[in-house]
Amino acid sequence: MSQLQRTIAKTGLHKLRPAGAVRRFVEGAGDVVLDVLDRVGAAVLLLREVLKWIWRSMTRPKVRIGRPAIISQLVRVGVRSVFIVSLVSGCVGLILVLQMAPPLDNFGSKELSANILGVAILRELGPLIAAIVLTGFAGAAIAAELGTMVVGEEIEALEAQALNPVRFLVIPRVLATIAGLAVLSVISNLTAIAAGYAVGVTVVGIPGQTFIDNLLQQAKTVDFVTGMVKSLVFGLLIGLIACTNGLRVSGGAAGVGKATTETVVQSIVCIVIADLIFTVLFFALNLN
């Protein structure tokens, strides 16, 4: 026995055990980390499969991605979300101008509300609002639909017929979510700016031409482009998370409900984190 081992044996340190609360905390933290890694790994593997089938469809004429399925999902994901996205983004545009005008008016610069509105909407709020609304409107529905297929053994039926579920079920939904969110972000931008213009001219008292001039002077193409880049990534995250949770459902109807809830929560968290990463990156690259 070494000197260190004899010392530990004399002092009785080897008999010490962590307190119950500390042990439970460490075990709980470990479970959370493992669960996060498991979910991230599943989403990455699903993304790899999606990219593999897309590449095959581009390089092999016999491998096709169902265009009718993509269009059908695009209508469900995008077209049916237009009203609610427009409503929410319009209210946000109204709120921004009404909240900014009084403080700026104290400095005699209420016209600058248009400058702030343009940058805030194009860079940040337009894509973010569209993504959050689409998460609740379409992301949860995708997870529930795929989860119901898993519970009803429809996925196994596809595999029994040598039909790949990723190719026929996941890819149309992921592509529709990406494309749909890009279009919804543009609609969100236009609606919020139009609503801000309306309340700025009619309520706040900003001259219409001044509002437009300030908006165009402040908002640049890079603001719109960075916002669109965010929207594409947000759409990919929503589609992957929804499909991953849907395909991993177990436990019957309760599992479907759990997957739906987890999809909304995880999507919003990932969207906000991705938004933060993009904002820091664009700031570091001086894209502002």
C-alpha cells in the first residue's frame, strides 16, 4: 500500500459520501446533459440523412423527392400561417412605434422611430416573430402527425415496403418549413413596417414622407439579408426538431402529446440561441 493510500485509510476519507442533495443534483445534471446530447445527436443524424437524400435526388435521375408532397406541406406550413404571422407582426410594429415615440419626442426626434423600426424588424423581430409563430402553428403539428404515424405503426409499414421514411416524410416537411419561414419572414417584415407607418403617421404625427425617408436611409440591404439568413436557419431548426421528436415517439397518445410539447419548447429555445449566435457573429463581422 502506498503512502497516499495509507494516509487516506487513516483519515477515513475513503468512507465519505456526498450528501444526498448534492448527489441528486449531480445525477440530475448528468441526466440533463446526456438527454441534450442524445437529442442533438439524433437531430444531426437526421440532418445527415436529409442531405444525403437531397444529394441523391440531384445526382441520380431515378431518385426523386416528391414535389406534390413538398407543395402540400408548404401550403399547410406557410399559407395557413400567413394570417396569424401578419396579425402578430402588425401588432409588434404598432407597439414599437407607440413605445418609442414618446421618449424620442422628449429629444425632439420622434421621427427617428422609423429608423429604429426598420432596423429592429428587418434584422431581428421579423424573422423571430415568424419563427416563433410557425413553431406553435406548424412545428407542433408536424411532431404530432409523425408521432401518430409511429404509434399507428405506419412508419414500420413504409419500411416494410422498402420506402425510406426520411425521403417520403421528413424531407418534404423540412424543405417546406425552410421555404415557408423565408416567405413568412418577408411578410412579417412588410406587415410590421406597414403597421408602424400607419400608426406613426396617424397617431404619432410623423409626416409620411419623413417616415419613409428615415426608414430607407437607415435600413440597408445587409439588414434584410442577415434577417433572411436567420429565417432559413430557423426554418431548418424547426423542421429538424419537429421531425426528430415525432419519429422518436413512444408510449402511445401520451408520447405524442409529450413530443408536441417538447417540440415547441425546444424549437423556441434553439431559435433564441441561434439568434444570439448570429447576432454576435454579424456584430463581429461588422455586418450592421
